Amino acid sequence: MTEAAEAPLEDLDYLRAKLRELKSQAREELEQLRRDRDKMREYKAIRDEHNKEVRALIESVKAEREARDKINKEIAEAKARRSAIHAQLKSIYDEIRDLRSSLVGSPSTDQRRMMRRVEELEWKQQTALLTPEEERAIVEEIARIEAKLVKIGQEKEKQDRISELRRLARRLKEEASEVHKRVLELSEQSQIHHQEVVRIRPQLEQYKKSADTAHQNFVEWLKRVKEGEARLKEIRSRIEEIEGKIRKHMADRPGRPDRRAQREQERERIEEVVEKLQSGKRLTFDEFILAQRMISSEARKARKREAEESKAAARAEKPEDSTSTTEEPEETLEEAPEEATETSESTSEEESSD
């Protein structure tokens, strides 16, 4: 049970003093709540900004890694090609060594010398008078030389093959050199992207840490804001309770103030509040309470109009003899809001005088 409820109903001075005290507390709580909200928004903005930086840096790291991985894939392909060329060169050099080891003499020199010898023997065979033994010896020598010439022809094919293999080896060595150069260039590019990732990582960690700290502060101030809102809500509830008691006092009090003056004063205060709202200015706590009361009053009037329209429609549908039964409650409904208005106006005047 609140202090206001414990106070005697007739102790109007106590209620007014308590109302002023609560309004002062409410103003202080509202100002503190505004400061807490500003602080909360500040940390939220810092957190969001740092999280934005974190996301941007993560995207940068991702892009650098993708570029590096793509280059590394090209490096792997180039190295595989270089290895294949080296393997092919080894096979070529092995074949050249085998061909060289099977060569006998110099094919071109030996071939010319042997061909001259064959010509000499054939000329001798044709022009000289030879015995059968000499004739047979010349024929056998020519046969041996021709056999050697056949072998020399085979050696020539080997020499041609060696030359062909050497030309192929030169082309492959040039290609291997180009591939190796490409590997070095790609390695430099990959290293650049890797260094960029290394450079970004400390910044990323720093922004993450700052964002986490800002979020912790945001959560702390959010808790304070919620606690402040709860306290302010409790104070407003007590204010409404005391205002209700004051209105009851004023309603029961003889010689109430002039209703027209109260209405005029209330209207002026409402106009000031509306003007402040339209200009975007901040309201005081009393003005805020008045704005809430004004909204509630408009809602009650709207409900009253809806009720009157519904009753009017119902009367139009009912027979004439039932009209007398609905007129008395209608008068009561009209008087009740008027009395409530008087009470509200009296309270407003009392509050303004306080």
C-alpha cells in the first residue's frame, strides 16, 4: 500500500506536497532516463559502426584469400607443367645418350672413303686382266664394303634422330624456362595477397574487440534504461493515484472555483502543449502528463460520440412508445462526462496553482 493511500482522505495539503515531491522525482528520473538513453544510443552507434568495419574487413580478407588461392592454383598447374617438361627432357637426353653410344665412326667421312674404294675396285675389275682368284677377291671386297655402307646408312639415321631430339630438347628447355618465370611471377602476386591478409588481420581483431566492448556497454546502459523506465512508470502510477484523490477532494469541496475560468486556463495550457509538439520542442513533465490526459479525454469523447450514435440508431429503429424509457439514461450519460470535466478542470487549476 502506497503512502498516498495511507494518508487520510481529507489531508489535501499532504497530498499536494506528496504530488509535488513525486513530480520532482519524475522530472529527475525523466532527465536521467534521457541521459541514459543518449549514452545507450552512443554505444549502440559505436558498436554498429565497428561491426560495419568488421564486416568490411572480413570481406576484404575473403577477397584477398580468394585471389591468393586462385593464383596458387595457377602456380600448381605451372609447376606440374614444368615437372612434365623436365621428365620429357630427361627421356630425350637418355635416348640421345643411347644413340651416341651405338654410333661407329663418322658416317660422312667413312662413307666417302668406302665409295671411292668401291669405284677403284670396279674399275680394276673392268679394265685389268685378272686371274679367277684375283677376280673373286675383288668381288668379295666390294661385298664387304657395300655391307659397311649399309651399316653407315643406319648410323646416318641415328645422327638425324639425335639432331631431331636436340632441337626438341631446346624447345622444351625454352618452354620450361618460360613456365619457371611464370611460377616466380605468380608466387610474387600470391605473396602480395598473403601479406595483405596478414596486414588486415590485426585491424580486424581490434575492431572485433572494440565492437564487443561497445556491445557490453550498450547492454549495461540498456539495463539502466529499462530500470529507469520501470521507476518512472511506478512514479507516474503514484502520481495518477494522488491526482485521483485530489480530484475527489476537489469534487467534495464546497465553493469550487469558477468552471469557466478553469476551462479557459485548461484550454490555454493545451494550446501551449500542442504548439510545442508541432514545433518539435521537448515537453516538461507536467506538460507531458497534460498531453496524456488530453489524449485520454479525446478518446473518451470519441467513445461517447459512438455510444450516442448507436443509441440514436437504436431509437430510430424502436417504436415511439419505447422512447420514454431511453431518455432518462441518456440524460445521466450527458451529465456524467460534464461532472468529470469539472473535476478535471478543478484539479488542473489546483496543479497550476501549486
